[in-house]
Amino acid sequence: MRKRLILMGCLLLANLFIAGCTSSKEPVNKNLGKPSYTGYVMDKKDSRILVVDPNAKDVNNDGSKDYHEALWGSGEVDGVSVGDRVKVWVEGGVMESYPGQGKIGEVEVMSKEKPKGATLKESEALRKALSKTEEGVKVVQSISYKAEQNKWSVNLQKRNSFFEISVEDE
């Protein structure tokens, strides 16, 4: 009886060891569900991106929508540029700082076609607008192409300041 228990215990340990040593080559995006963050890439440093949601939320339940979710995500961000609109799935937890900090499991660039008559894409216009601003967390309020003026209008917010930047479509 005792030999059987020892044998069963060894087999159980061997199964756990074998299962723990395998790794999955499946992509992270398989059945991820709803993304953790959706927004514009407002900054990129090495393997980190700052994603800020343009849609404000009322987190104080006082009727003021003045909070924009933001994430400094680290991980595989090749092919992602400042100005891109993205969906981000986070692996594990997010540090509760502002912006939050977490490990990116998957990032998907949400491509947008150029407006008729435009030379630049929305992401390129935003990138040019951001290059004209100072450092700090900014939020996109709106981006629109003005065909009659051949310009992009990029409206940004930084804290309680709102400003518009015009970008020539060239």
C-alpha cells in the first residue's frame, strides 16, 4: 500500500514537472476579449508606448467627465508609431499610478483610411501636431481634415488647457 502511494506521488510530481516545463507558441491574441485600453499612442520610448483614451470618464460620480484612461505599456511595440490609434491588451496587473503601467500582451493598430484628397493619414497628422508641442500627457479631443484649406485640425488637451494645432497636408 505504501509503495503504491509513493508511486502515485512520484507520477503526480512528474506530471506537474512536465506540464510546467512546456511553453505555448500560440499568439497571445487568441480569444483575448475586450481590450484593456483603446486610444492614441501619444509617446513612444524604446519598447514602451503611452496610450491615452480620448473618451473622458466621470470617475468621481459628480457629472464631470474629466478623467482619461492612460497606460505606459511595455512589451513588443514594433510597428506601432506615435499617432496610431490602438487597442491594447495587458498581461497581468496594471500599476495604479497615472498613467498606469503594465506589460502589453498584444497591441493592434486600428488603421484608418486617408480622407478623400488628403496626403497624410490621421496618425501622420497627429504625429506632426505632437512634434509641435511640449512634453507631458496630452489627450486628443478631435482630429479632422479640412479639404478646402488642405489642413488638418488637431485639438488637444493638456490638463485643463485646450489648444488647436493646424497641420499642413503635405
